[in-house]
Amino acid sequence: MNKFSHFLRNSPGLKKLANFLIFPVNDYRPRWWIRTFINPFFFRRPFSSIVRWSARMDLLPNHGFKMGKRAMVESNAVVNNVVGAVEIGEDSLIGIGSVVIGPVKIGRDVLLAQNVVISGLNHGYKDINLSIREHKVTTRDIIISDDVWIGANAVITAGVKIGTHCIVGGGAVVTKDVPDYCIVSGNPAKIIKRIDDSKPISDYTPASR
């Protein structure tokens, strides 16, 4: 697969043909034959996991996708691994209307409320002679540790790690790492309370990777 991917990247004509076969023109959802025949072969999830029929699973075999036991992707949610792998841990919930774009690793017992956006992707913008759409995308891993609750309409930006047993308030925009056992809120998100009372907020350091 790696040799083929390298060959594809260095063959513009073949790359264009492959993109056409995988994606309809001006569309970012893989074609029906990828979703119907390819993905079930590459991505086998536990029987106890649930993906609602209205969820949009934009998955390609060139990046990984893993879903743990009893995990759930709720109605109208989007899970996308086109630019990076996505992992959803056991007993975790992707809430109604939420969007998860890899590279993202979600731990166990994580709760995403409604309309949460977690995206490891960013668009370039610095060349003013190109539209933002024409710029290459960049990716940075997002890690959501075990036992995290993310409130409705929150946004987790690329490169962020959220520590164990944290709460992200509704509507928060998280741009920096969050230490274990903290509640964060606001835009940009800041620590407003510690769940572990053993030390003051000023002693907390960003979660280690």
C-alpha cells in the first residue's frame, strides 16, 4: 500500500483518475461503491457498536478507522478519515450532528454532546494568489483521553490533547492542551475549575503527549 501510494503521488495523471474514481466531481464524500464494497472489507467494527443510519461515514482505506465495543455514532454525525486516521474508544458516544475529522484518537467513555466539531485538519491560506480552497491542507493529531465530556457546540482544534476526566463547556473553543481533571470553558477555552483539588490551577501544566 505504501509503495502504491508513493507511486500514485508521483503520477499526476493517475492520481487525477484515482480521485475521480473515489470522489464525485466537486464532492468530498466517497462514491457509493467505496462505501458499499470497499469499506466493509477494511473496517470491521464490533457487533455491539452502533452507527445510526443517518450518520455520514466518510471513510477511505488509506487511513485507519477503529471503533471500540459499545461505541456509538449518533444521527447526522460525520466521521471522516480522508486526511487522517480516526479511533473511537469503547463506550464512547459521538453525539447528534457532531463532526470528527482525523487524525483524531478518542479514548474510552468519552461523551460528545450535540454539534461538537473535532478536526485535525487545517487549510493553508498564506499564498494570496491561491484561493483557500486551492491550498494544501495540514494535519495535527488530536487526542481525547478517557472519561471526557465535551459540551454542545464545542470546537476542538488541530493538535490539541485533552487529559483524563475533563469537561469542556458548551460552545468552548479549545486551542491548547487541557491537563487532567480540569473543566474548561470560553473562547479561547481556559481552565475555570479543577476537579482534582490537590493543587491550584496555576500549578497545572499542559497534558503530556
